[in-house]
Amino acid sequence: MRNTYITLDALKSTGALNLTGTAYDTRLLFVLENVSREIDRYTNRQFYPLVGTYFFDGEGTRELFVPDLISVGTLQEDTNEDGTFETGWAGTGRGGTDWLVQPYNAEPTADHIQKPYTKIVVNRNSAGTQDEFLRGQRNYLISGTWGYSFVTRDGGKKLTATTGSIGGSATTTLVLNSTATGTGLEVGQLIYITTELMYVRGVTTGTLVDVDRGVNGFVATSHASGSAINVVQFPGPIQEAVLIQASRLWKRAESAYSSMVGLDQTGQVAVFQGGLDGDVKALLQPYRKLLV
């Protein structure tokens, strides 16, 4: 998937690689994207939002365990296993008359919580028509937004377009309102405008931004001039883990892939043992999901 959990500027900053210029930007962004996917593999989960449709087996119980879930669009049932999902369960988002999500207080879109839903249960406290998830093979379909969390902040910028809007086609350059507050967008950010997720590939000036449209299953759509630009926020320990691991890999490349590198400022010698850094593993440990 097209995203990284920290920006290119964060990796190049004085607190990390202390790099200036743009000569290595393409390579550095590639490193960040791949380290972010390594983090996903280690934790057995993704931290970016993904729109998609998943299929599940019913177990004849009142609950259905699901991958990290942010919100549900539709829940449908194939009652006779003929491949047609003819029965829709009433509810959307976090639930309805037929079903509810659990944990109830997870709130994957709340910055102070940032926890996903992991289970859907029959709603027994309403006038719903469903009693259980029928036992069967691939007899439930859930479309929705998946991932650990989907928290955004105001990016401080708004869209500007001479035609009054930008279309839902393959337009890749956004024009920003230069009078809006904020310092602008950065390469590597996921931005959310109206209902569309975009990936920032380049910032040519303070007001021109090159993006990939409709990424991670989101649909490219039209946006009115003046639409707010929101930036997706990832959990702090996940960002720090990517920064440490990406910095380590880059420093190792500078040392001709040696198993150790000396630091002139301190006289210390850092020894590389391969795999994820120990501090990275410590940061990620609370987020690891055991596979059953």
C-alpha cells in the first residue's frame, strides 16, 4: 500500500539523518515505505486506513471475529451458501438494530484512544431480526474501512481551483490556498479531503502538491474549492519505530553495509545484528497481535 508512517522531512531532519537537498529523496521515501510495511508484518496489523470487502465463515454463534476494523459500510449474509449475499443486516458504522461492534469503547477515530474494533456481535437489546451468525463457509460479507485507527488533524490548508473544484479524474497536482494557516504539506503524508484519501508524493512549492489520488481503496472524487485538507495521524510509537529503523538502515548503507559503524562525535561503535532494532521491537510490543 502507498503510505509511510512518517514524512520524508522527519527522516531528513537534524534530529535524525541531518540531510539537506533532494538528491536522495526518492531512495529515502522508498526506504520509509518498506520499513513501514516491515512494521506491519512484525505487528501483524496495518496502521493505515484501507477500504475493502472481506469474507468470513459463520460459526453458529452470536459473534464474529474480524481483523482490525474502523467502521462498517455493509454486513451481508449468504443464507444458503449459493454465493449470493441476499440478506443485509441492519446497521452501519458502529452498529444498528441487528449488530454492534466490540470493544464498545475502542473509538478508532478518537485521538486519545486509537484502538480498533475486533469483533461484531448480534444486537440482543433491540428489535433486530438476527439471532446468530449462521454456520457456513464464506457466508458473510463485510465492506468497510479496515485498520488500527483513522485519526486526522487539520492540515491548515485548503484547496484552491480556478474552476471552483477539482474533478475525480487522474489529476495529480493540488493547488492550495496560500492564505490559509499552516506550514504546508510534506512528502509521505496521507491526506484526507472530503471522502478521498491521497498520498503526497511531492511538494514543488508552498502551494503546489503532487499526490496519488484515491489510494488504499478510497475512491477519487470531486472536491469543491475551499475544501479542508486533513492529515492522517499515526500512533506516536509507530512513528518513532519507523524513524529509528529507517535511520539505522540508511546509516548502515553509508558504512558500505558493514556490520558496525563508528561515530566520530562520541567514539562509540554501533554493531548491526540484522532485523528490527531492539528499541524498535520494544516500541512495537504493545501493538503486536498474536495470530491464532
